[in-house]
Amino acid sequence: MTPKLPLRIRMYVCEHCGLVLDRDENAALNLAALVKRHVAGSGPETENGRGADRKTPSCGAGGIEASTPH
């Protein structure tokens, strides 16, 4: 386990294996993986954000349209 580093230290160097990690790059990779797991994995992608896969039929909403009497 790595010790908690102060924010002024931007790079982490492992004393055992010599691995060098940029703190900001590592954070970006972690966020990208989180988004991929939770957003992309939440369901199939759709053309609009509401999940509809087709347009409303040309007959209107249920075949009955609200109108103002003339």
C-alpha cells in the first residue's frame, strides 16, 4: 500500500520496482475507467437520451391530437 502523499508531490516512484506514475495521468485513467463501468455499462446506447429507438408514428401521439376549437 502506498502512503498518502501531499498534493505537491506530482510523481510517485516505487522503491521496490522503480515504477513511476504521474499523479494527474493516473487520476484521469481511474476516472475514465469509472465512467466506462458506470455510464457505458448502464444499458444499450440509444439515438436520444431518453431511450427511444424510433420516432413517434406519423398519426401523432396515440392517434388523438389536442387542438383548439376553431
